Amino acid sequence: MGHLDHATFGWLTPALSYVMASIGAALGLRCTVRALGTTGRSRRNWLVTAASAIGTGIWTMHFVAMLGFGVTGTEIRYNVPLTILSLLVAMIVVCVGVFAVGYSRDRARALFLGGLTTGLGVASMHYLGMAAVRMHGAVTYDPALVALSVVIAVVAATAALWAALNIKSPLAVTVASLVMGGAVSSMHYTAMWAVRVEVTPSGEVLLGATAMQFIFPLAVGLGSYLFLTSAFVALSPTAGEREASASAQRPVENAAAH
């Protein structure tokens, strides 16, 4: 059995992956708070932004962590189409959960169904991403740890949607996002501890792209998206700020009219 190393670069990849998950969660929560304060097209746009942020954060967390994944006796490559598909799955399932919460009148039912759907989707994203891994050997999983990772994913997703509905202040969002980042990271590493690899030495060339050829540039691009979107959301006025600005302008307009 090959020796698995989940942190070939030391604490760099676990720490950076946690940061990416936390940023995605914080951005998603802020966007959801903005969405719930609006209606119509504006609500839809904020919810789409929230889903893309959370989905991107989760996916980036997973593959930044995978940059530190190594197995003795074999190199590792990634199937590009499957990896891209895992990103789309992450965004779509998070979008389903966020929209369920954003538009449903029965919040408790939406929270349950949204959390379950999103959690199962996040777990699917992880294992689809693992299916994209190519190496010289056979990969198997510990069923108990797989089941535990799925439970963690569902609980984390439900907690994130609950936070989106109930947490409003920036400080509370920050704390919630740090907790969510830890939950997503825990799900990832629990799932990775379930991995077993039976290495079969071979001189054949593995198909696919290396992590540095494909995963690293894509992760950098998605990370940049998160930072830029965070800046946009931070600079965008909230509904309360817009209302205060409109109220301040009314006396000026009335005075000008007289």
C-alpha cells in the first residue's frame, strides 16, 4: 500500500485551503443577506453571486488542499473534464440550496431540503474530483469515513444556509464564515483519510494534467475571482445604506422645489 501524504508542502496547503473556504463562505453569506433585503431581479442576482462564491470557495478549498496530496511510488495527474465537471456540480448544487432558502415561504422545510441537497452535492463534488485523479494503482475507500464525510458535508451546508437566514451583522458573518471554513476543511480531510491506495509500479505515462499545469492556475484564477467579488460586495451599498441616502436626499430636493 502506498504511503499517502496530505501535506507535502507542510501547513501551507491546509492553511491556504481553509482561508479560501472561509472567504467563499463569508462572501456567500454577505451576498445572501443582501439578497434577502431585495426583491425581483436584484434578489436573483445576489443569490447567483452567493452560490457562485460558496461553490467556488468549496471547490478551490478542495483542490488547493489536493496540491499537497502525494502518494509514494506514483505520480499524480488529473482528468481535466472530470475536474471541471466537479466545479460545475459544486456551483449548481449550492445554487439550488441558496435559491431554496432565498425564495421559499416555509423556511424550515427549505433549510432541511436545501441543506441536504447542498451537502450531498458538496460530497459529490469531492468524490467526483477524486475520480479525476490518475495514478499507478488502485484507489479504495473506508466506508465508515466516507459516510462520516457526507454527514459533515450535510451538517456544514445546513449550518451555512441557517447562518444566511439568521446572521446579519458583519462580525457575526465573519465568525460564521470561519466556522464554515473549518467545517468544509474537516469534510475534505475526513474524506481524504478514507482513501487507500494500492500502488502498482508502472513505466506507462499517466494521462491527464499535473497539479501545477492545471489545478494551480485554475485555483489562482478562482481565488482572484473571490477576492475581486469580495471587494465589489464590500464597496456596494446595502439596502439600509441606500435607504438612508435616499432619505437624506429628500429634504434637499424638497428645499430646492420651494
